Amino acid sequence: MKDLPRVVKVFPREGYKLHVFFSNGECREFEMSGMLAQRPYQQLNDPIAFRHIHIDDVAGTVAWLSGQDINPAILYEQSRPLDV
């Protein structure tokens, strides 16, 4: 099984999208809008809350101040590559 790259940077974008930079040099766009109806992510419908994102260095996830997080494997496998 191939190891997935680590998330090294993440930026919130308009339309509830994330631009995620990985340790292999790839930048990918992850669409969050479909997840915002799910209970753990409902608070992120607030654009201000959505923008408060960071990388949890201990868990290796992308996380928000309000406690939600996303596994990097999901971010990688369910995103599309960007040309940057």
C-alpha cells in the first residue's frame, strides 16, 4: 500500500472549498459544501467559523477551532488536483 502524503498547508476558499498542499508537492481542491449538512460539520456553515482552520500536528488532520476535523486520506482521495 502506498503511503499518503501529509498535509503541509491548508487554505479556506470561497464556496466552502479547501486548497490543500501535500508533502509530495501536490495542491488539491476539496469541496466541503456536501459535508456541511452532516452533524459534526454544521457549525462550519458560518463562513467565519469555516475560515478558522489549521493543521493538527499531533493527529495529522485538518481541523477547526470548533472541534471538527477531516482525515488527510479523505482530503487526498476525494479532492481534485489543482495547477498552481
